[in-house]
Amino acid sequence: MTQQIETGTVMTIESDDEFRARIRQWFADNRPAKRPRDPAERKSWVRAYHARMYDARMTGPSWPLEYGGMGLSFAQQVIYQEELAKARVPSPLGTGLGIVAPTIITYGTDEQKQRWLGPMLRQDLIWCQGYSEPGAGSDLPALRTTARREDDFYVVNGQKVWTTHATDADVFFTLVRTGTQESRQKGITYLIIDAHAPGVTVRPLKDITGGEHFAEVFFDDVRVPIADRIGEENQGWPLVRTSLGHERAAGAMNQATNYRRILDELIALARERGLTTDPLTRDRLADFEIRVRLMKYNASRIINDIIAHGEPGPASSVSRLFITMFEQELHEFAVEMLGADGIVTRDSERAIQRGRWLTGFLGSRASTIGAGTSEIQRNTIAEQVLGLPRDPAMPAR
Amino acid sequence: MITGWTDDHEELRAVVRRFLSEKSSTEKARELAIAGAVGDQAVWRQMAEQMDLQGLVIPEEFGGAGMGAVELGVVLEEMGRALYVGPYFSTVALAVQTLTAVGDRAAQARWLPRIAAGELTATVAIADDAPSFDLTAVTATATASRDGWSVSGAKAFVIDGMTADLILVAARTDGDLGLFALAGDAAGLHREAVPTVDETRALARVELDAVPAVRVGDDATQTLARAGDLAAAALAAEQIGGAAAALDMAVDYAKMRVQFERPIGSFQAIKHRCADLKVQIESGRSAAFFAAALLDDGDPEAAIAASTAQAWCSAAYTKASKENIQFHGGIGYTWECDAHLYLRRATVSDIVLGAPRAHRARIAELVEM
Ligand SMILES: Cc1cc2nc3c(=O)[nH]c(=O)nc-3n(C[C@H](O)[C@H](O)[C@H](O)COP(=O)(O)OP(=O)(O)OC[C@H]3O[C@@H](n4cnc5c(N)ncnc54)[C@H](O)[C@@H]3O)c2cc1C
């Protein structure tokens, strides 16, 4: 397949193979430097690398060209994701770029697009998602953070929680209540809040791994210009579901590539320690081998469906649950396999590979919670894919 | 390589599904099972004459349609759904694919056109004591004389062994391991039905006392591995069709059955398990598809993919057929309900071409774990 691409002002025709070669070459020429250990240094290292990618038009695969993205065809996005995974590019700081960017592209004003999109990709502005609240997780429409109109401002009061990377944030994209509590999702507004504004307090939360990867965020009479609202007042809820192209589906291939590498590392470790001759260990490892292959097959099928029918098809709705279960069980098994060495942290001399399997074991508990719990996922598959009836006790959607 | 079904495949699927729903419903399966799981002659003929199904993977020069493992997978997924009863799996997935894998042109010219025409049924027996392609489990022997070959030994579980016109068996010669063709009614061949828990698929024990045979190909050690992989991919497709049908049945019932003034499908205890089955089944469909596609492509990963599909789809079918019974409650435990037919088929399918654990062991070997 060939694809017409625009690079600056010149139009060129590039085949998928040429495209892959170009991407691979770029990452080879621009290999990320060694990951600094100091957290502050690491952050500037990540930002600098993404700025370099942006300036070379190597980031934002699915984003339109006019907003600084790569404007790739879907097939090329898949290739890009595979090469990205191989190049071991550090993930961008902040979260939810794949959520907030499409929302701004679809519902934002021209001025908002100009102001936010490029800097978002370039990591000049770090974005974080402020949706969840202490009383509103799965039941997000129960949220209580309020925004009251005062002249050209909203005055925001309330609390968000589990906000990933909030300590790095320059901007939060949030959902706030502008209607009554009873109006539920009909009284919610989508607001972009400056993380450095007076009245914003970010308090890091220590997580299960001992790290501080998320935080709680307090808003105390924070004044947010009305111009920073996306869409209309009280009309924020439908914006939550926006998604751009099929970036997620292409990302499934990236994940399959990643887990292939992780499993290979685990098998190598098992072999090194003479464990692959144990029939039980072999059987479990073979089971993971099966699943990591299925992950790739599922991803390929989703990609095929999108290319052939424009829709990701049934394999896509199940692939996330498949991956989250795999991720947890793989790490659980790694720790079990390592026995006593598996339970010591990186601070111990006996730690295997700096305790990465133990960290993964703890860290992967989040994979069935964050971004919607697996129970909520199962509800969605049961209702939307299998057509089973909704629980009558649940409020209307 | 294609990475998913095309519109042509979907069309084939729709045609086969319609045909089976008219000619071979699960009610029919039940009747045929009681009658000994031989199949319906009229339906068999229509499959050959109107649909070209027996000839699906037979090369065109031998009267077939020249399709590959992917297309066979589509057909078998539908047969698995419908619990089709008849010698299709044995004749096509086992015998035809073995004949093409072994690549003996004289043998192909002799039997494939008649199979394509629906005139000849066939089966394969490799391991002595299981219906698998495990060559280490072959002790039957073949001896050459001036009159040709003769085979002695026993094959304990031959699929459709009671009725097959042609039986391909593996046997040891002085030097190597060969594949031999025997007529189902040959002198010295004694066959006896082996009742198993799956009444929709007939198995037989075949005893061979110096049965005259035709040798097919030379040393078959290498080629039978491919035949085994093709059979494994085909069975995986059939299994995942059965698993999908069991889930559909469960979902339909859960939408309809009301307890505590609401459909039971609105309870998460049911819903979530259906969702988990869906995850397992869709992944199984990917597995069966890729096993077939990689085999068609002659990809070096095909053997691993075939065992991957076998291990995964076996487990998916077993799980789905059990859950289907559970979600049907008391009705699910009755003879009248079709649910047990799927469990029966799943239980036998789980081991006919090697148990999941054996396939995982093979994968560990193949990836040099
Ligand atoms: C590592 C991590 C990072 C996160 N990052 C962010 C972030 O950046 N921004 C942000 O806004 N949020 C973030 N979250 C929050 C996350 O989105 C919520 O934790 C999640 O939506 C679940 O909400 P909850 O924690 O309130 O759990 P609850 O909704 O209280 O759920 C508790 C338990 O009840 C179950 N449950 C709830 N409702 C139902 C139901 N209807 N049926 C069956 N079971 C049900 C859940 O599945 C769960 O097992 C993060 C969470 C984690 C773990």
C-alpha cells in the first residue's frame, strides 16, 4: 500500500516498507540517551526527547498534520507503534493525551487548538486527567467538584484523586459540576485548569509500589477563564467518550511487542536459573507464550478489521481485558518462580534485576483498576457486545 | 499475509451456516448420534455436489477447489457450531490434508478425486493408542513382500473408523516410519465401535492382522508433522465454533429466563462470566485463524501457532460448554437440552489431537525454552 504524505510543502509518495525504514532509521539516528536515575533529570530527559521527536515530526501518529502530528494512515500507525516499541522510547509525561487531544480537536475553538495542541505534543505543557474523585470512580457522574460562574471566570472548588503524574502537571483536563448534583451527567462541564493557578494544591500519594506516581488535587476558589471551557456549559459528559481515529487499536500492537520482550526476558531468566527443566514451570511459561502470541494475533485481527471494514470488530473490545489479565498473571508467576529471591526489594543485594518483577507484581494490580476497572469492562462487553440486559438497579446512561 | 477473514470468507461462512441450519440442526445431530453418528448420506452428497465442501482443500488438478487451511477453518467453525455429524472432519481435515502433506502424486490421483466427488470417505490413524499425530506412539508394523506391503497392529481410537472407506495408518518398517493406505473392508482388518462420551463423533478400534496395504510416500516422519499441524488448526476452528455456539446459547437463555423479576442476564454473576468467555473465544478465533493462515503461508512459526490454537481452543470449548450448562440451571442438566451435546463434543475434542498440556509441552520444545 502506498500513501501520499505531506512533509512540509513537498508531496511525496512513500510505500509502507519505505515508511518503516524511515522511522527505524530516525530512531536509530536519534537513540534515546541512557535513562537518568535522578527523577528530576529523568523528567527533563523525557521532555527533551519528545521535543526532539516533535520538531522532527515524529510524534502524534494519528494527529492531523495541521496540529503538528504525523497524519498517518492506519497501516502506518501500526508500523510506527511497532518501531516505537522496539526503539524503547520513554513514554511522554502526563496522561490522557489520547483522550484530551481528540476532544480538543473535535470540540475546541481555533484559539484553543492553537494554544494547546502543539505544546501538548512537544511536552512544553504536561497534561493530566482530573476526572476521578474520592466519591466518584466507576460512578463518575456522581462527581462533586463545583464550578460557579463569576463574570468571565468559573470559580472551582473540590477535590480530585489518583491523578497520575499530577506533580508534573502544567494543565489538568477536568470534569466539574455546573448543574445540580441530581442532574448527574447533564450538569457536568469540561474545563481545562492551569495547574499553577492560585488555589490549586497537589499532594502526592504514595502508591502500592512505594512510588509517588499519582496525587490528590485540591481546588480552593480557583479562577478558571471561561475561555478554557471545552464545549458548552453542562455539556461536558458526551466529550468524555471522544476518541481520535484508532490510535488505541494501533497501540495494541505496541503492547503486544512490549510483552513479547518482557516474556522473553522472563524465559531467559528462568533458563539462567535452571528452572525451565521443571515441568510445572515449563507448562506455565508455555501458557504465557501462547497468550503473548494471541495478543499479537488479536492486534493483527483488529488492525485487519479496521483496514477492511473501518471498524475494529469484536476482537478489540476484548483485547484490553485479555492484556490486563496477562500482565497481572505474568508478574505473579515471575515472583512465584523466583521464590525467596522474588520477594526482596531492589534495596536487597539478592534482588533479581533490581526487583523489577516484584515492582511489576505490585504495579500491575493497577491494570484492572485504572482507566475503568475490569468489572466495568466486563459490564460493557456483556451489554454492548453480547447484548445482555442492563442491571435495573443502575441509573440510566 | 492476510491477517483476518476477507469478504469472501464471510460469504463462505454465511453459505455454510445457512446450509447446516437447514440440513443439519442440532436436533438432527441428536438423531444421528442415537443412530451411531454415521451421518446423513443425502446431506453428504449435497455437500459434495452443490457446495464442493469435500473438495475444498483438494488441489484443482484432483477435482477440488484448491483452497487452503483458512477456508477449511471457516467451514469447520460452522460445523462445530452446528455440531455437524458425519465423516467430514475425518475425511477432509485428517485424510485429505494428510494426503496433500505427504505429497504422493499417485496416491493423490487415486483417491482425491473420489473424495471430492463425495464417493469416498477416509480417515487417519497415527498413534496406536490415541487419535493424535504423536509419532513416538506408533508400534504397528509394516512388512514388504513380493505382493506388496501388509500392516499389523492395532489403532485404538480411529475417528469414523467403523465407516471409512479408506484408512491411512502409520506403521514402522525396518528402516523408517511410513504411511499406509488400507481399504476399510480389507481382509484381516477388524473394526469395533468404541463408545465415548461424545455420541456425535464415532470412534472405532481397528485391529490389523497382515492387512494388505499401499504405501503412501516414503519416510513420513517429516510430512506427518505438517499433516498433524493442519489437523490441529482445523480442529481448533471446529472447537471455537462449538464454544461460540455454547456461549450464544447461554446468552440467549440469559436474556429470556426471568428470576427475581428480572432476566438472569442482568445479574453480574452471569454477565461477567459471559464476558470472560467472550474474551477467551474471540482470542481463540484469532488463534485458529492464525494457525491456518501461517500454515497456508508455509511460515516457520506455523507449528507453534497450531499447537497454540489447539491448547487455547480446547480450553475455551471446555469452559464455554460447562458454563452453558450452569447458566441453564436444571434445564441444562436434562437430556433434552442441547447443552450436554456441546460438553460431550468438547470433552473428546480436548484430547483427540493431544491434550492442551501436551501442546504446551510441544510449544516449550519448539521455542527452545
Ligand atoms: C494507577 C492508577 C492511576 C489512575 N490515574 C487516574 C488519572 O490520572 N485520572 C483520573 O481521573 N483517575 C485516575 N485513576 C482512577 C481510576 O480511574 C479509578 O480508580 C477507577 O475508575 C475506579 O474507581 P474507584 O477507584 O473509585 O473504584 P470504585 O468505583 O469504588 O470500585 C471499587 C470496586 O467496586 C467495583 N465496582 C464499582 N462499580 C461496579 C459495578 N457497577 N459493577 C461491578 N463492580 C463495580 C469496581 O470494579 C472495584 O472493584 C487512576 C487509578 C489508578 C489505580
